[in-house]
Amino acid sequence: MTYVLGIDSSTQSCKAVLVDASSGEIVDQARAGHPGGTQVDPAQWIEALEEATAGLVEKADAVAVAGQQHGMVTLDKDNNTVREAMLWNDVSSADAAQQLVDELGGAQDTVDLTGSVLVASFTGTKMRWLRDNEPDNAKRVSKVVLPHDYLTWHLGGREELTTDHGDASGTGYYSTRERRFVPELAEQFLGHSVQLPRIAEPNEIVGRTSTGAAIAAGTGDNMAAALGLDLQPGDVCVSVGTSGVASAWSETSVHDATGLVTGFADATGAYLPLACTLNGAKVLDFAANLVGVDHHGLSEMALAGNSTVTLLPYFDGERTPNRPHATGLLTGLRTDTTREDFARGVVEGLLCSMLDAINAVENAMGHKAKRVLLTGGAARSKAMQQLAPSIFGVDVVLPAPGEYVALGAARQAAWALSGEKNPPRWEMAGLTTYQGESNPDTVARYQEIRDLTANF
């Protein structure tokens, strides 16, 4: 039996799944927590990695790491970390991001060069922040790598530093058109030249663990999730967790000057245009707390309610559309409005917000989705499952609950081990398809309120 180990080193934890390389069946798994905060000592990721993989890595013939995107890990000339890693959710570099977009000639020129409009999450903006706010630390930086690069390097005995096209495309100094790093951009951002990791091919073996297992290139978390879900042309994956994400497979690089869609590369040699919202499952948390029920109760109420209340769920500002100072808005209330009507309006409002993200990806790609894969914590809601087809206007497929980032990393490891041209085909068990009549009236009410409040 051949086993592969997929590792998901996320913001909150490190998860490891041991998988049968021939079938994709998970045979064992473990996890370990990460510290909170937006700046973390990478040594703590290593501790969690070793805890989560103990007893599993010894059984694996190949391993791959999928990591949280964008984080900046800085190393000095002796390969020691210069400072704590700045994570994707550290917004200190928001002003630096705008400064860099201006330096590069504006949004359109930035997108043409890098595939995305730079925002605070991108690695390059953190490099500029470091230059301007910690000049002594900035001068010590000899190498800049991403979280998954750092862990892959550690697993391989700290020899060659490597990355992949998917994760590299979220740095801000990578060209999606030319599929290469642009080192002169990294130099411009930080103020001096630095060594960047070598970009490995999607199915390349980049090293060996101390136990002899092959190490695949690894990738970013969104790219690994797409690989774990086996995202196909015509699919849009909608993941509703703390935030909401809509992503799709694309054969060509996508360049959206509006900034709504980031034009990432994926983990297979293609591309993964992606739109993100700020308000995801926490919208359901808010509503459940307000009416005094759990999530199951909120779902049951929503399915029993009428589609009369409209929610604009921008509670903590919004990114798609870009309204950082927005707040939530509820309309359609009458004296005969019930708690059930309110619950339905909340679920439909969240789905309409995700439809905006889907539409942004569709517009950037130039074609419509054929189906939507619904994942994330909020996908467990029966109301979300059953109402989504009427809002999205296409069939909605619900994969079985699973660790798809770690599973995608395992699939990449199996691919590297096989030496084949394409990733192995693993049967996805437990798929459920939901269909429903389109509900254009609810979507139109939402869009009218969204557009009327554009300048609020």
C-alpha cells in the first residue's frame, strides 16, 4: 500500500491527513493548534507541524504542504528568521498597498503586471511596510518566502528553498502572464534585492524528508482546496467560512482592474481567479444570536419563512463590492413580519452577497458557471443548501464535509510520486446535488438596495 500525507497549515491550525494514494481514501488524520494573532513566530508552525504529523509522516511515501497564502517570512543570510511572520490578515500594510499600486502606474498597470490589484494581504505590500517601519530589520532580510515554502524547506532538511506557481501568484511580485517571479519588483518593494525561492513545477519532487518520503512542491490553501475538490471547467467553488470565497478554474490568466477578482495561478499549471467577501458564516452567527436559536434552529426558521425581508450583510464593511466602511442594512419589515421571515432574509442576503462574488469571477472570466460547489462551515445549513440554487440560478453541489485543503495537498503528493502528466483521479464520495426554481425577485430586491447604498 502506498500512502501520501497532505498537510494544511492554516491560520488557526495544522491538519494532516494520511491518504491511500490509489483511491484517495483518508486512513488517518491529526491536527494541532496555531497561536492567534496576525504576526507569528514561524517556529510555532514547525511545532504544530511536528505534533500533527507525528506517527503519520513515517508511514508516508510522499508529502506536500498547503499553507495560508500571502504571509511574509523573512530570513537573514544565515537562514534565521529576521522577525515574526506577517500573516495575510495583518492589515498594517494597507497604506503601503495603495502606495505600490500608485508607483506601478495605477490599478490597470498593476493588474497587467501581476494579475491582481495589490491589497494589504499581499506579501509585497508587507515588504514595503517593513522597509518604511522597521528599516533595520529590512536591511537584514536576505530571503523572503511564504509560509508553505518555509515548512516545505524545513521538512526537506533546510536545503533548497522552493515554492509553486499558485502560492507565488499571491505575492505581488509574480507575473501571471509570464509565469515567473519579477525580482525587480521585490527589490522595489523592500529597497534591496533578495533571494526568492525557486518555482517548482506542479508535479515536481523538491526534496526528501528524514524518513525518505518524497516532498512535493506544495501550494497555497485556496489552490489546494481546488485540487482537493477536483475543480473542473465550468465549476465555481463557493466556500462560506468566516469570510466568503468564490473561485473557478481558468485555462488562461485573468486580469481584473476593478480589484474584485485576484488573478491567481492554481496548483495544476492553470489559473484560479478568486473573489472574496468579508461577511460569511458570521452573518448566520449574528442572526442566530439575535433570535436566540442555534444554527439548526435558524435554518429551520428560514425554510419556514417567506421571502419578504432583504438583508444587505455588510456588517464589517465589504470587499466585494469594495465598501470598507459599510454596515448591515435590513429592509422590507412590516408589522406582520415573523422571525421566520427575518431568518429567511438573512440566509438569502448572505447567498446574494456570495452571488456578487460569483458574478465577479464570471465577468472576469467571460463566461457563466455551469454549477456551484458549496463548501465551508455555513454549507452545513440546510437553508443555505436548499435556497442556494434559487439565488445562484444553477445547480448547487454539496461535497461531503472534509479537509479539502489537506486532501488537495495529499493529491499533489500522489501526483509527484506517480510521475504522471496529470493528477490522480480520486472518486469524490458523498456528493449531493440541489436544484430549485430561480428566484429573480429576491435577487433584484437585494441588488436594488446594494446599488442605492453604493455611496453610503
